[in-house]
Amino acid sequence: MNDLKPGDLISFDILAKQTTNEGLGTGGSTFMDHDQLEIFRYINLLDFPSFSDFTGQSTVVKHGNYGMIIKKIGRPYKMTRGVKKRTEYDVYEVFTSNLSIRQVFRHNLKKVF
């Protein structure tokens, strides 16, 4: 996985990726199709994983929708040790094609070349 930088174009990578390999949710997926994910304005980096991980306004994105990286936010505190693919938990602020700003895990982002 290449590091993402501000201004990079991305597509949302959602198919079979609504949860991580450890089974942690990467957004809202209840009542969503397998190619959709509800992403939120904020991901709680201090408490993830918990019952209140995602807050603020939300947007539903589909697999393959485009967006642009605004900045890297960081990684949840609890994901800094003992996780094989730590980079999949990196959180990025993204400007979506729906004209909204949302935070998304690296797990669901694919760089567009």
C-alpha cells in the first residue's frame, strides 16, 4: 500500500471490506448492500474499537466512487500495537464525490493512478 498524500485521487474499496480482517467495522453497514458503506464525519481515534466509533454527519458511498485525500488524520490509539497490518487502520480525511468531507480508514481506500 502506497502512502496517500493530500490531493491524491482515490476510489472507495468496499467489496468484502466492510470489516477488517480482525472483524472490526470500518463504517456503518447495517441495511447496506455489499457494495456500499456509510462513512462519517469523524472516527474516534481515542476509543476505537468501541460502541461510539463513528460520529457526525454520514454519507453512503458505493464501491468505486471517487474522492480526494485532504489529509491524514492518524491511527486509533489501540491499533498502534499487536495488529499485523497497522496501516489499514490509518484514518484519512476525504472529500467525496458527494461534496462531503468524511473520515475513512485506509482499508477502504484505493489510490487512483
